[in-house]
Amino acid sequence: MKPRITVVGSINLDLVARCERLPRAGETVSGATFSRIPGGKGANQAVACARLGAEVTFIGAVGKDSFAEEALAGLKDAGVSLDVGIGDEATGVALILVDASSENQIVVAPGANATLGEIELPAHDAVLCQLEIPDEAVLSAWEECTGFFCLNAAPARPVAVDPDLSVVNRYELESLSRRDGLVAVTFGAEGATLLEDGEEIARAAPPRVEALDGTAAGDAFTACLLVSLLEKRGPSEALERACAAGALAASRLGAQPSLPTTAEIDAIL
């Protein structure tokens, strides 16, 4: 039976410029190429969960502007059920610069994402949140959750919830209000570790890939770890698969277009 996951989170349109190198403060860099890609950490993770075989509902908000339909396109293509409010604020936008070595700089204008408040959840096995939405929405989702609650605590800030699984990178770890339960800490190309009540229970390294764009690698990792745990895979296998998902996403251009399927993860492992 497919795991039922409700993702409560952000949805953006990513405006991506690819350049030879990232500009310094006050500098203009020319010769870039430009693309518009559906994104937002919440929408990315919803698409990733769906591609990994989960039954996914996405709860979020967009504006009435022309960006909204573009931002929703990836979710619709992935077969995600939508519970998306349409408000007066503009659809969220992420301005992303990516250089030739796949390093990036990202500035997010949240727009309608900042209007998300109290949440009503459908039937679910798990709820997945990130922090590109207001605390009120995260707290509401946690309080309403009757299954497994996963928080990707990014962008990092303390939130008064007690997740069953927290996912952070090495820099975001300090922001966690609670560190009990399961905590996955990512270290980029060095892999990740999974802690339970502060004790390491698994460690994994990603397969070797040629990195092109790390924009959604963390979203692929988070979604794959959650889906794998809901599929009752052991901690080591779940973490290994999550690292593989992140590596595959980093080896491709764009956010949602880079997110792997179950078959692709099986193949690279």
C-alpha cells in the first residue's frame, strides 16, 4: 500500500540564471543563461515523494498572477493532489544563481507562502513540513498530524514542534528546538548521519556523480528518507537511498526536473 503523505509547504517559481561564476558584492556578471522552473521546498518535496511512489497531497498558497500556473505545473505533472489557496499576494519567487561548479546563491521572495496559516489535514500516514512558511502553519500541521511528522528545518530557525524525524544540514542542526527522536544531518558530498535520541544509528555516503546543480538535492534527500522509513526500510538502507536521491538531484539541472524516481535510485545503488 502506498504511503499517504501530506506536504505543507512553500511553492515558488524559480528564476534561474546560470553563469560562469557568482558575482561579488556590487559586481555584474554577464553571459548567463536564464530559465523558469517550478520550485519551492514544499512543492519540490511533494513532487519528490510522488516520484518515489507515495500518494501525496500538497497544501500551500499561490497568487492570482501569471506565475501561479507555472509554479503549479510540476505538482500537477507528478499527480499530486492539490489543496492550494489563491490569495492577493504574489506567487512566491526564488532568484537563483548557479555557477559552473554548481555552487548557488538563492534569494526567496515568499509572497503568498507567507499567508499560510491554520491547516486542515486529509487522511495521512505522515506530514512533511519545511520552514519557508510561517510558524503558524507548521505548528498547525504538527498539532493536526495523527501520523509520522517530519520537519526539514530549513531555512533554519527554532520552531516549537517535536518532530518524529528532523532533517537538517550541519549548519542548521543548532537551530533545532528538540533533538530527540530521529535527526538526519547532511554533510553534502560527505554523506549523512542518522541519529536517534542523540546516538548515531546509521551513516551513509552518496554515490559518485558529476555535480551540476545542488538546488533541490536536500529536498530529494528529505523526501526519499521519509518515504523509505514509511516503507519500513531499516535506518541504514533508508539513509543510503536518501543519499543516492540527493546525489542524483545534484547531477541534474533545475529543481523539480532533477528529482529522481524509485527505479533511478535502485539503478544507481
